[in-house]
Amino acid sequence: MTPSRLKTQDARTFERKWWHAATVYQIYPRSFCDSDGDGIGDIPGIISKLDYLQSLGISIIWLSPIFTSPMDDNGYDISDYRGIAPEFGSLADFDRLVSEARKRGIGILLDLVVNHTSDEHPWFEQARRSRDNPYRDYYIWRDPSSTGGVPNSLTSSFGGPAWTLDPATGQYYLHLFSRRQPDLNWENPKVRAEIYEMMNWWLDRGIAGFRMDVIDLIGKQVDAEITTDGPHLHSYLQEMNRETFGSRDVLTVGEAWSATPAAALLYSAHDRRELSMVFQFEHVTQDWDETYGKWKAKPFDLVGLKAVFGKWQLALANDGWNSLFWGNHDLPRAVSRYGDAARYHVESAKMLATVVHLMKGTPFVYQGEEIGMTNVSFSSVEQYKDIETLNMHRLHVEAGMSSEDFIRGANESSRDNARTPMQWSAATNAGFTTGSPWIELNPNHATVNVATQVADERSIWNHYCKLIGLRKQHEVIVYGHYQSWLDQHPDVFIYTRTLQQDRLVVVANFRPEEVTLTIPEELRQRGTCLISNYNRVGAIEENITLRPYEAFALLTHQTSR
Ligand code: TEU
């Protein structure tokens, strides 16, 4: 069954890649497993959980940054690209992680944060010494405006201007994130050469590829106030591909908040020689407010959400590749956001997993999602640790909002929702640490934890195992053509995947109540029920009643249809 190219019902043939049938698991090292009792997760802790990850069935770990860092942004501010942060372990620990993971058929994806460094990186420490320092041009400096203020109106993602004055040299430097994350100057060929050399150094250690932080920003044109999709972006990525991973069989995932389907094809089309895929957020931002973004979400709109998923599935049907996910370390917990964690925790978590895992693309599971971990319910700002949340709290309170109102919103949208410690068991601190955790645990670890779910055949965890396994068994899940049905239905998501004689029908109810609907004639069929979060068996009839958050997938072989 494995010719290297596969004719699908989509117009073009796909060259098979090892990561097409793989599932990625994202680890946020600080919050995953602490082996030495300092309250912070570490690499030996991750190694101790590799058997667990192997039993889940994943093939790749995306490790959020583990490099030396003052941790202003939990490691997304790197001060030594070749060093491991001491709280996470040593380079020897990292090498052991790569080899132990490989023994279990798991590759390690490193988080490449090269839009910016830490202000403690030696390059920046040099650069700020004088205007004629050889490292000055590694960063982006501008004179004050004619009125003595910031050079222009670019703002930081974490609030406030993107410029900070360096008093010693009298110029401003650019930082699209915190002032402790100065942006590198990608227009400087020396910067690019240093980065490529560093990437090759890690590739030579046997990693499986890179997730590339905010890669859509590296082509920026500061004076024109263009940050995303700058004119040199794709030529830099083609150069990077040539100079580093292009000759190696690795996976590269670019984080691109700005990506449209057309842009995604520029990054990931087969002949472009750039990246394997982008991680784009249109489904995530679909219900964000135009002005206040995630801090003010609009009511959930399934019709809009289905349209976004469908648009991406079709746009990359013949070339390029999709990443599939609900959450990551920057986003709230999926079951809290899209499901009903209070009344239908298990049902809604399984439904959400079913919907994204059976689409075309590579699924990403964010740590704890496989047991349905939920958002926090913090009541004071001191419980929050995330720089973005703390900055936004200060700015909103300065603008007149009460701290309580802000926290109510943050409990739904803060990045810390995803960063509470992994819930391994019902033991003290959920088995995450024997010390005092760097951020409070979610008290529901008494009931929501790995130990309980691994032992329970009907758990969310076992549902994820099944979905990850199905992708390895059924080519229709990997390569089948996507088509959506009943696009205007406000409660139910139905799509089919078709490959040669096989057709998979996926049906999901997004509501906490029963929904009855009439199934289009073409979809009425008998088949094998591959997965279900209730006890659905193998038939879809004219009238069907879906239970709250019910989801199932039926596979039919054409001759039996
Ligand atoms: O995120 C990019 C980014 O744009 C986010 O900060 C986003 O604005 C925010 O999370 C929305 O709430 C990447 C990393 O994933 C993030 O953790 C880092 O803080 C950021 O880059 C800077 O490196």
C-alpha cells in the first residue's frame, strides 16, 4: 500500500512524508514533570514520561524552549542558543532525551526562537555598548523621532510601544514582544549565517526538526511599519532551507498568526522548498473581537468556525499541508473554550478531539489536552505568572477597568490557562513535583488526571489513543478528500473524507443538548463505526438524534455502500 506517491481524489499526487500520519505532542517543559523538586519541570522529568507518550501513540514531541534564558517570557527569550537552562537540565540530559525518544519511535522538534533574543544574549550586550560595536547591526536601532519620542507607532504584542530607549547610546531598539526580547536584524547577513550555523549544530545532534516561533515576522520592514509577511520573508526561508534542513528529512512548522491560505501555500507548497507546514490561527481568532482581540470574545459561532476549517482544508487539498489543533501554550484549554467542562467534560473533550483528528493534516496535542485539562479559576492577579497577562492587567487597570473584571476575562483567555502543571495523579501536586510548583495547580487534579484515565477504557485519554492509532491505520484519514455538509447548520459539524473506495463520515454535535436532524440522502449509509463518544453503531439513517456533544465517525467501503 505504500508507493511513495499516492494518487488521491484531490487533483494532485502527494509525495508521502513520514509526518503525514504522525501526531505531534507539545510539551511546555516548565509545567510537564519536575524530577528534582525545585517546582519547575525539567528534561529528566520528560524522559521519565517517554513510555507514557509512547503508549499514547505520538511520533513527535514539540518541546517549547529549553535554552538558557532569564525566563522573562518562560524561555521565549534566549540568551544562549547552544545552552540548556539549568532549571531544565544539561546538554547531556538533552542528548539522552533525543536518544531515549528515538528508541521509542519519537522525534524531538526544537522551538526555534529567532525573531528575537533575550536582552541578556551576548550579542545584545555587545550591541548596546556603542553605536559602532560590531554587533550593533545584529539588532534594530532607530533615532528618536523629530519630537524626541519613539521612532514610529509600532506596538508590542505584550502591550505598549515596540520601542525602548537605550539611554547610553541615545537610540531606541525594536522589540515586538517584551522590552527584554529585542528583535534581531534579519537584513544583516551575519545574523542569518549565525542562526543557520546554530540550527545545523542542533540538527547534527539528531533532532527531528523545528517549530519556528513567529516566523512570519522575520521579513519585517520597520520604517514602513510592516511586521508580518515582509518582502524578504520567503527568500530568507528559502535560504534557511538551503543552508540547513533542506537536505535532511525533518519536519518544520512555522508559527504564522498572519497566514492566509494563499500565504500558507507560499510557505509549504511542495516546490517552494521552505517549510513543511504552518501553524495558523484563523479558527482560533474567528470569534475574537476586532478591537480587543482575545480579551473580548464574541459568542461561539459554529457556522463561522466550520467555514474557516473548510476553507483551509480545501485550500491545501492539493499542495501544502495543514496543522490541526485546538490549543497550545498560548491558548486557553480547548474543553473550557469550545466544550462544557462542567456538565459534559468527557463527552465534549472527546467530541473536539474527534473533529480535528479526522481532518486532513498533522494533529497537534497540547500537554494535558489528552486528559481534558481545563482553564484556571484564579481570583487574584498574584496567581498569574505570564508576562502578557500581567502587562495587560496593568494597562487595563490603568485605563479604568477593575482588577476583578480583568481577572474574570483572564480566567478565560490568559495564556496561563494552558500552563498549570500537568496532572499526573491525584497525589499531592498531582505528581508534578515534590516541591512547591512555580504556578498553582488546577484543583481538579483530584479527578482529572493521567493515572485515573489510563486505567479507564472510556476515558478521554483512551479516546485520544484511539484517534492517534486510527490515523496510522487508515489512509483515508491521512489523504482522503475533505468535503463539508450542512454548512449552515448552527449546531452540527458534518464532513466526509474520501479516498478511492473508502469514505469516512464524521458527525459532531457542538451543543450541550440533543439535536435531531435530517441527514442528506448521500450520507445515509451503513459502515463500521471507527470511533464514538457514546455507543453509536454502524448506520446513519434519515433522521438522527445526536446526544449532547455526541461525535462519531463511520467508515464505508464503496462496494458495501
Ligand atoms: O507567540 C506569538 C504571539 O504572537 C503570541 O504572543 C500571541 O500574541 C499571544 O500568545 C496571543 O495571546 C510566540 C510564542 O508562542 C509565545 O509563547 C511567545 O511569547 C511569543 O512568540 C514571543 O516569542
